[in-house]
Amino acid sequence: MTRLLLAALLVSLPAFALDPFEIQVYDGTANAAGAAALEVHLNSNDRAHMTLEPSYGVTSWWELGAYVQGALLPDGSLDYAGAKLRSKFVTPPGFDEHFRFGINLEVSLLPRAFDASRWGAEVRPIAAWESERWLFAINPDLSGSPDSAPAFEPGAMAKVKVAGLALGVEYFGAPSEREHYLFGAVDVLSWEGIELNLAAGKGLTAASEGAVFKAIFGYTFGRR
């Protein structure tokens, strides 16, 4: 009975255009060949979500990764929220002084309490431009499931590098749902092998959620 009540609570939550388990703009980089990494995503709007993301650089332009997701329930317990597999292809190092391009392909299998369709897929094109001072990236995502048509869910960021940090804004949206979000974000760049992204955002439209907070902690093992 308890599990049925929890499932009903989750199903009754309002639709949220952002993926509550991964709120991130890809910048066209990948793990070096033979290097492994682990990221922890912590996101919160009306409840807390946690994702473990291991990844491995197969070559300098091909990275494999996975997501294992969990949600903090009202009683304080952590519930399994599904898994995803991804394969990311990017332009190799040295392709261009400033531009990077790529694509991330993803398939997911979630418990029915979190997604009625259970199976899902995402195609995320990646375009980025970076200099010693600036970083810009855009991800015009397409995601869907066997029960729905593909949905356009773009993400983008613009950041300036200052004193070992990248400061700027990140945007995420779902135009078909009239949801748009803007985050103020900071990334730590000066810690070798360590990734840290902290951001606070807010919905820009009546259809959007309210305040959203996110953090990404990562560490790279081996070659960087």
C-alpha cells in the first residue's frame, strides 16, 4: 500500500519540462581516451533528485556514459528512478582553435512511477565556441518516447572566464510546453581533474516551475 501511495504521488506531480535528474549544457568536450570520470548531479525544485553519471573515453572523440537516478521521497527515503545509457561523439582535440561540435545519443528505461512510457530516447546536437575569455554552447535537444512525438527542448549557455571561474547564464526550455528557465551559474576551472558547477534558476513564464537549484560535482581518473 505504501509503495502504491508513493507511486500515485509521483505520478500526480506537475509536468516539468527540465529533466529533473540532469540539468546540464554539453560543451563539446569528452573524456580523453582511456580516462574515466564520475559525476554527481544534485537538482532540486519541489523535491531533491540525485544522479550518478560514470563515463569512459573510448577514443579522443567517443565517450560512453550512463546515469543511475534517485529521488528523495517525502518520507526521507531514496527511491530508484531509472537508468540511462548514452554515447557522445565530438570533434577531436585540434579540430579547430575555437569551435567544437558533437552529438549525444541517449536511451532511458525509467520506472512507470516516473514516466508512464518507461522507455525514452534523446538526440542532443552540440555546438560550442571557446576562447581564453569566453565560452558559448547550444544543445538543440530532441527527446521523446514510443508514446509521444519528439519534443524540442533547447539548452544554451554563455560564460566569461575570470580568476579561475566561468561565470554566466544557462538557459533551458520546452517551447511546446511554454516553459523557459534562466540560471545564474558558476563553474570552477582551476582545480585539475575536478568539476564543479553550481547554479540557481527560475522559470520565466507562468507555465514554468518556480525556483530550481542544481549542482554538479565531478572527478576525472587517468588522463585528462
